[in-house]
Amino acid sequence: MSQETLEIGLLFFPGMTQLDVTGPFEVLARLPGARMHLLWKSIEPITSDVGLTLMPTTTFADCPKLDVLCVGGGPGQMALMDDPEVMAFVASAGASARYVTSVCAGCFILAGAGLLNGYKSACHWLSRDQLSILGAIPVKERIVVDRNRISGGGVTAGVDFAFQVAAELCGDDVARRLQLLLEYDPKPPFDVTEDNAPPALLAEIRTLAAPMLDERLRSSERAAARLRDRGGPQ
């Protein structure tokens, strides 16, 4: 078990889906030597997509070189894609991090920063098909590991993802112990997934999500154009 300091940064932003990163936080903060950085432009409260107030702890300017960069998604992701300061920070932090990671639609932020070109990635099922616009390879899995890129699917997949990251950083024994400590043994009350849900239910959810998906598509297309203008993803 390594006792070296692990610098772990989780991007916070207005309109984020907090469970995308607070799930991983609960696991990763318990790793030996972990120093957690909740990253934003300033140390001021931000509000999640459903109204939870959250407090960043580390500004972009004060962020150390990271062992892990973790980016979640949420409706605020689209505005972030058009924010040069945020995208420049993600590109820079990701370029030097040991592991570049995402949960849910956070993969779009990584891809928009040029960090997923040619890499496989998980994503929320509603948006998975859009990832290829930004050079990533969408994979229909709950956790995807491709070299030093690790990604989780939608929202709750972030907890599964975090145990995988923990194993990569500190070994299977540490991750297994944490899984037991946190009593992670999910038994959802309903057996409903993308694969077995009634077609009418899937269609209803897609219809309700259509405005958001259209906005995500446009933001991804703008990001892809910017990547092309600067010579392609790094």
C-alpha cells in the first residue's frame, strides 16, 4: 500500500450533477495519502442542477499537479464547453495527470478539451452516441479503462468507477476493503435498464430529454470545430 500523497481533483461547476463526483469523492477521499481538491475558478458556492449548494476548495490557479483529474456532467456541462478558461484548465490539468477520468457526461468536457481523441469512453446512455463527434470512441459499459483514461456511465456508475480508480491507485486489496467498509452492495428495487426498459418508457425519456440533448449536440459541434481550428485534439 503506497503512503505517498495522492493529489485528486474533482471539477465543480454550476449546474453539475453532484452525485457524478460526490459518489467518487466518498470513495477516493478514504484512500491512503489522498488530498482532495474540489476545483473551480474561485472559492465561492456553486449550485447543482437540482439545487444543492456545494463549496469548492481549490481554485484553478492553486491546483497542484494531479494524480487524478475527475470530471462529472450535468446540464451545466454545455455552458462549460464554451468557457475558454475552464476548458484551458481541463486541458492543462489533464495533460499532466496520471489518470484522466470522467463520470456521465463529464466525458464531453474531457473530449472537448482534446483529451479523449482515440480513447474509449463510457457515458450516460442518453448521450453516448454523440461522443464520436469529439473523437472519442463510445463504449456501452458501466466502467471503461483505456490506458490512463477511466470513465463511468451515468451518475450512479460513479461509485463503481471510483472503486476501479481506487484499485488502479492503491491496489485491489485497498479497493476491496473500502467497498466492504462502505457496504457497497446495491440492490435496486426495480429491474429497469437501457436494455430491458419498455420501448414506450425509453421513448418518453428521450422526448423529455430532447431539448437538453440538442443543446449538448450543438455544444459538442462547437467544441469539435475549435479543436479542428487549432490543429486537432492533442
